[in-house]
Amino acid sequence: MVSRLPKWIEVGAFILALVAGFVNAIGLLSFEHQSVSHLSGTATLLGTSLLSDSMRSVIHLLGILLSFLLGSTLSGFLLHGSTLKLGRHYDTALLLESVLLLSTLWLLSIGSFYGHFFASAACGLQNALATTYSGAVIRTTHVTGLFTDLGIMIGEFFRGKALDKRKAKLFLVIIIGFIFGGTLGALLYAEIQFMALLVPASICAFIAVVYRLYYNHRRQ
């Protein structure tokens, strides 16, 4: 599947992973140190919270899970087909992600934990966007699966199977992008707090505009 993706996909995957790592870093460093770009830990925390008397914590964690699902649902509604094709609503999805991140900024700035719901929805939308056109090969909002796939590939290589260099390169690019995004998010959060979310929101909006201009140019 990776071999059929365009050559520039590594650049796009790096940018999207950077955005997700950036947003997740702010989530971890701010309200209750809660991750928003992936759900395994959140689902575990929800399970443990059910044994406590903190209904507020249960509602918060459940809201994050459902918001991620809602974001993925929006992406599934907007995008059709499993191949990357010029003209599909990738720009609409990215603009929606930008709006969700700006909403996150505003809500977290006034002390509302509902901001985490919008951040989680943005990550769910983004992850579904990448998954839609890559056949679930590219996941830009978490790296657990990528490390697993890399481990499998390395094990098969030691067993004598040829290494898919492009696939390995793509996985490494996404991992590096996610880590770099986390570093950048932490640095800016320390300086300007939630205003740092203007960076990933602007990146998503910029990519959407460039995509639409390129599409219009190709049509002409």
C-alpha cells in the first residue's frame, strides 16, 4: 500500500504528526495532564475512574473518547474512497481541524476542560483523514502501532526477508515528526501557554489553502 502513495506523502505525514505531537504535548502539560491524540491510556483511566466516586472524572474521560470518535466520524462523512485523489475534501477536513483547535484554545484559556473534547475531536478527525487514504498504514496521532510495525519489519529482516525501505522511512518520519511536535509544543506552551495552539491551527489552515489553490490550478 505504501508503494502506491505519492512521493510527497512523507512530507505531509511529517507535518500532520508534528501537529498531533504539538497538540498532545499541550494536553499533557495543561489540564489534568490528559493525553488527547490517542485513547489507550484514556480508556484505561476511564476504567479505573468507574471504581472511584469522581463522576466529574468519568464524564471528562468519556467525553474525550467520544470526541475522538466524533472527529473520526466527521472525517468519514467528508472523505470517500481509500485512495489519495485530488479534489476530495481534504481541505475541508483540515479547516475543520483548525477550527476545532481554535475552539480548544479559547475554552482552555478560560479554564474549561471542554477544550480537551475539541482537541480530541481534532485529533480523531486528523487520524481518520490519514487512515482513509493510506489503508490504515499511516497513523499520525500516535506512534504505538508504528513502533510495533517497525519491530515486525526488523524481526522479519533478521529472518531473511527484504526490508521495505520506503515503509520503514515513512514510519521513522512520522515518529520523528510526532516527537519534534511534542518538543515544539512544550517550548511554546512554557512561553505563551494556550496561545501556542495558534501554531497547529495555522498549519492546518495553511495546508488546506495550499491544497485548494493547487487543485484549482490543476483544474484550469
